[in-house]
Amino acid sequence: MPDPKRAARVDEPPRRLELTALARFEDEALEPGGEYESTLFAALSAGFTAERATFLGCGFQRCEFGDAHLRHARLSGCLVEDSSAASLDLGDSSWHDVILAGVRLGALRAPGSTWASVRLSDAKVDFIDLTAAKLDSVVFERCVIGGLDLGDARATHVRFEGCRLDELNVDGARLTAVDLRGAELATVRGVAGLRGAVVGPGQLLDLAPFLAAAAGIVVREA
């Protein structure tokens, strides 16, 4: 008989990416529609626009992105670490085998994006916009997130480990095997969208007021 724990980890995103023989980026700025492969972006320090750009096997280290616009970008096999940004606009982008580690972001805006095999670790983000996104095999670990908007998103095999989440919106979301047990939840909006999620007993008690309000139940002292 197969081990159920092992089966649950089949879709585990990578914990490490071995990026070798990277060529350091020496140009003045990224370009819209640019194609970058096996490139190291180190200590970038300005906002930029690189919509529809493609990044294959690239590394980003100690970058200060400022306000960056990367709508419709494609990232595959990329590592972003020890970097910060006021705002990252990655709407309608595609991510596959991507790790963000030790990042500090004001806003990560990625509505309509597709994330497959993505890991965010030791991150602090004020707001993540994943409305109408498609998530498959995504892990948030040791993250502090002010707000996470999954409104109308489709999420499968998403897990939180040791995270604090001040506000979660799941209005209209479709969740499958989404494990929230490792998230400290403060406020949840659209609780009907939690169908398909896994929560712990303590979390269920914390969610009771939101579930009662959604069901139209009035709770009063006798």
C-alpha cells in the first residue's frame, strides 16, 4: 500500500535550485519582451518595465526593484533571494519552478497569473494579489503576509507552514487540497470559498464567527 504521506508530497515544489554558470547581467536596464537565460541579476536598484519578458534559469540576488512592471512575463527555474520591492506588477504572468526566499515586498500583484511548483520562504509581504490566478503545488513557509487575495482563484495543493496571515480573501475561490493549518489567520473574507480547504480544530473555532455571519446565523447570549 502506498504511503499516504509520501503521496501527499508528490507535487512538492523545489526547496533548492542549483543555478550554475550564470552570466552576470551588465546592461543598463531590462527590456520589454526581452529573453534572458542563465543570467544573474545582482543588486539591481531601480524600477523598470519588462513586460512579456522571459526568464529561464535566472537568479536575482540583493535586488531593490522599486516599482517594477513585468506583466505577461514568464519565469521558469528562477531563484529570487534577499531582494525587496515597493511594488511588483506580475499580472497574467507564468511561474514554474520558482523560489522566492528572504524577500521584502510592499505589494506583489499577480492577478490572472499561473503558478506551478512555486515556493515562498522567509518572506514579508504587505499584500499579495492573486485574484483569478491558477495555483498548483505552491508552498508558503515562514511568511508574514498582511493580506492575501485569492478571490476567484483556482488553487490546488497549496500549503502554509509557520505563516502569519492577517487577512485572507477566498471569495469565489475554488480550493482543492489547500492546507491552512500552518497559517495563523486573523480575518477571512468570503468564507464560503474555503470549501476544499483543510483547517485545524483551533482555526475552526476562530472561523466560527465568519461562518455564522455567512450563514446568516445570529449568535446571542441566552
